[in-house]
Amino acid sequence: MNWMLIWKIVFVGVLAVFAVMAVMTTIYGARDIKKMLRELDEEKDEED
């Protein structure tokens, strides 16, 4: 096993972890934004 192969494996692994984190951030971030907007809407309805 040479250094080039090791760095290719590390590079692909890091890209995979980044892709998973990006997808999770998008999904959970969208969920949090929806929750925040729903709570703001409820507060607005309570004031009226």
C-alpha cells in the first residue's frame, strides 16, 4: 500500500462525511426553520 492510495482513501472518506453532514444540516435546518415560523405565526395569532 503506497501513500497515494492512502490519501485517496482519506480524501474519499472526508468527502463522504461532508456529504452526509451537508444533507443532515439541510434536513434538520429546514425543520427548525419551519418550527420557528410556525411558532412566530402562533404568537401573532395570540396577539390578535
